[in-house]
Amino acid sequence: MARHGLRIAALTYLFFLLVLPVALIMWRTFEHGLAPFVEALTSPSALHAFKVTLIVAAWAVVANTIFGVGVAILLVRHEFPGKRLLNALIDLPLAVSPVVVGLALILVYGRFAPAGGWLEDIGIQVIFSIPGMVLATIFVSLPLVVRAVAPVLEELGDEQEQASLTLGANRWVTFRRITLPGIRSALTYGVILCLARALGEYGAVAVVSGRLVDETQTITLFVEERFQNFDQQAAFAAATALAMIAVVTLLVTKLVTPKDAS
Amino acid sequence: MAIEVSKVNKAFGATPVLRNVSVDVSSGSLTALLGPSGGGKSTLLRVIAGLEKPDTGSVVISGVDATNMAPQHRNVGFVFQHYAAFKHMTVFGNVAFGLEVRKRPKRELRKRVKELLELVHLEQFADRYPAQLSGGQRQRMALARALAVEPQVLLLDEPFGALDAQVRKELRTWLRRLHDEVHVTTVFVTHDQEEAIEVADTIVVLANGEVIQAGSPHDVYENPVNPFVMRFLGPVTNINGHLVRPHDLELTTTPQPGSTQAIVSRILRLGFEVRVEMIIDGHDAWAQATRGTAQRLNLKEGTTIYVRPAAEAKLLPVHAA
């Protein structure tokens, strides 16, 4: 009886928190069939928002993949003063609210800040434009690749790399042929997590983008803006699209992770 | 000389690991670095390979100063205790790695890998992955991989340390035979004195980061420079404040010139060998005798006997420096 009680409690909890809201969004999206859904997502504003999201997410993923693998190697394979500090700093983005991240970036790169002013002088606008949104997205998804790769790198050990060096391979060949295949699953997992986070980011991007429709509006900002303007059809359609991307990402992660165990 | 290590010092943090170490390894030899764990032997091997940089001193390989050379330019073969097999590559891929890195033509590469796999008796396993091999097979694969690039010197770090006793013995004999075939200058690290004596033609004893003695196995065994080396290379017992090998003791039932009185405390029969444990002036000692001697002397617990070192026996005062 107790077992049944626990199951019912868990299911009820999930039903009201997860299943009901998602199901309602799906239902509202498709209540008039597929046509309004397609129409809402193919409007110029929606398409532009998708494009901005993809550009921002792509840059953030590339940057965090390179940075993440580099820092993971630094943390696991090297000893240097300040290593513990770096290790602690990596997790900072998880602790800081995205809104704070956004405001902090404006303080540094805003038009009236020294760094931002100088960049503006040479023709690069950071805040209220794509570069700032990329920076904000990189910041919030910073730890994901590092934290996925570092433990696997640790477990892999450095003997295979040393063997490769004694066989005449230089550091780059060793990285490409020995290290990279060893961390491939973990890296894929980290990249997917980073991509999911980048696609769904709202808070930090909302602050630094200025929410300019058809300019700096990402798909999450589009959902919010359409909803505020009583265009529920478009808001729900975009939200469903985001949810579907998230589900696909989750499935891909599940397919990737078991390989790490073998 | 194939390898000349001179005056190498190395410390990890504040702990010195190698102190003023100088070792010469002659071309074509099979040298054992022997010593207790933590004695610095693996570090010395890694310094030769370039995997560790010495704080001071120099390493010359085949006449070329390699002290500041990166490991990938030294042309040494290195075999790790835990094999360091490339897990995502087949046996063929592992052995071919060094040749691929050197961009050898495909045909030559295939021929060479095939030869090496035959040499280490793994020719049927070319398409397997390391995870599908036993420990001994993995280590032979690692050896073939190291030999593939025709290294000037082959370095083995406790190569049989992770294997069970039976495989260990087989591989030992096999390594000796392989060396006689291939003739590459080889240095291997071991903490097993039996392994060193059986396989090597030169033994370098390292302890506390210092070279204590170097010489042929016979020389190091018969003429140890101090009690430590004597104890480390074989069994010893203490007779009147002197260390002596238990098989160098003569037992008699009557006093002889230079002999000491002892009371037999236990007789242990280990096949052809009899271990006679005795008490001399309240101290424990033991002698190794043959079954014939034990029977002739009619040894029993409590018998009084007389012991003295044989004429040719090596004696070392226990407290010698």
C-alpha cells in the first residue's frame, strides 16, 4: 500500500508540475490543426528570432567547446599557482543569476563604460547587439563542457598521451589521435548540454539584447514578447518548438551517455 | 655508450628523488635498475625518456645531448607498467601508430607491423582491441609498439609488475630471448632482485635516489658494497655481527677453527633444501643446507651444532657504512 501511495504521490506531483503545463501548451498550439502552428513560426519575426538564436547559440557552443576542453586539460594535466581559484571560478556562472550577468556585462561593455566606449569607437557595438548576447550566453553556459570533460580526462590518465609522445607524435597529433577519442563521448555530452542551455537562455540575454524586435530578439524573447502582446498563438507555437528541441536534445544525450560507461 | 646519465638531480617539490645520479649503459646491453619502491628508479627511467626534466645534470643518448630534447624527438621506446594501450585502436593500430606518425608508406608499414606481431606472437590478434586481450598479451603488444619505431634504446618501467607470477616468469625468459634476437639497448626497472639477476647483464642498484652499486649480477650478488645491497640481492643471516649468505655456512657437530656454537631451534624441509634455524647467544640465525648434510649431521630440534662461514664466503660487518 505504501509503495502505491508513493507512486501516486510522485505521479501526481509530476502531472501538475510537468505533464499538465506542457500538454496544455501542446493542446493550445495544435487546437486548430497544424496550419496555424506553421504560419506562426514562419512569420518574418519568428524566423528572424530563430536565426538570432541559432547564431548566438552556435558562437557560444564553439567558444565554450574550445575553452572547455582547454581549461579541462589545464585543470587535470597541469599544476600551477591559482589552479584552485580557476577551478572555483568555473562554477561561478551556475551560482550567479543570469540577470546579474547581463547587468555586469552592461557595466563593462556598455557605451558609457571605458571598454565598451573604446569598442564603440572602433565600430563594434557589444551591448544591444549580437556580440553582447553571445558573451552573455557564453557566460551562463561556461561550466558545462569543462565539467563534462574534466572527470573523464582524469580517469583516462596521461599514460596513453606519454606513450604517444615517446612514439614520436607531437602534442597536437597526440591530442587529436589519443586525447580526443578518449573524451569524445563526454565532450559530445557537454556540447549538447551547452547547446540546450544556449538555446533556452532568457535572463542574461534579455538584459543585454535590449529586446529589439527583428533585431536582437531570440526565440525565448519572442515567446515572451508575443505573449505580452496577446498573440497567444505565436507564443505557444514558438514555446512548443523550443520544448520539442529540448526533448530531442535530451534524447540525443541519453543515446550518447551509455557509451561512457563501456 | 648508448646512454650516459651524469650528475642528475631531480626533486618533486621539496623531496629529492634523484641525487647526483650517474649511470652509463653500454650499447646492446640489458640493464636492470633495481631497488626498493620510492628509490627513484622509475623517475630515472622517465628522465632518460624525456617524460621528466632533470633539475640539473645531463642525459646523452647515442652521443647526442638529449637533456632538453622533447620525448618525441628522442627515439626511445617506452613500455609502461600498466601497458598504456591505446584503447580505441586495434592491436594493429597500436603497433602501427609510431610508423603512421612518421608517415611511412602503407606497404612498408603493413609489412613491419606484421613482422612485429609475429615477433611477439600476436599475429592472430591484429584486429582485436586491447580490452579483448589478457594482461600478458597487452604487454607484448606494448613492446611491439615500442619496437616498431626502431628505437635507439628501449625503456621498460616495471614491465611485468601488473602480471601474475606465472605469466611474469614466462615473459621474463621471453624478454631475455627477445633481447638476444633484437639486440636493442634495453633498460628495465624492477624491484624484484630475482627478475634482475635472471634477465639483466648489468644491474644498477638505486636506493634513496642514489646509485649504490653497479655491475654484473654475479658481481653485485657476490661482492655487495654494503649490507643494504647484500640484503636486497638475496637472503642473509647474521653470525657474530657479520652478514653472510645462509648457503655459505658450514655446519659441523664438533667445534672447528673459527666456528661458533649454536642450538638448532627448527628444521624446515623445502624439497631438496633444508632450512636450519638456530639460536646463537640468544640471537636467531639460519643456514641453508642440503638434505644430505642434514641427514649426515642427524639434525634435530635442540641439537648443539657448530657453524662457520665457508672459506670463500662473503662477510660484511652488519654496521658497515
